[in-house]
Amino acid sequence: MQQRIADFGLRVGQRYQEMRKAARQWEVESYYTDSRAVPHVCLRDILDPSRRVTLVRSALMDRSRFRPLEVRLRRSM
């Protein structure tokens, strides 16, 4: 069932920031679809990896709640 969520562009390692005053930054750790066909995403706090949450995918895709962060890779010289 993970393929269905991947079809929406969601990938392990993607990062998102909460759109609140004390905005936490989260990284997608895993995702799954439950027995009722509801897609969920498991997030890990970037600054405190012991903090984890599971949300329905639609909550993560709600731009009033979360925004995607661009991760830029450094080039070796």
C-alpha cells in the first residue's frame, strides 16, 4: 500500500515545517495505509529524534498546517 502514498510525491526523508509560532521541523520516517484505506505518515522531529507523531496524510498536505522544506545537498570539491 505504500505505493499509493508515493504516488502523491511523499518520500521517506522529506522534511516539513509546522506553520505555528513554535514551528517544529519534521522528517518523514515512514508511511502506510490503514485497514480502512486511510493513508498515514509517521514523522520524526529533526531536532529531537525521540519525538515522533503519526498523522493522516491529508493533514501533512494541508499548507495551512505544514510546508515542505527544500533540502539542498552540498557538493564536494
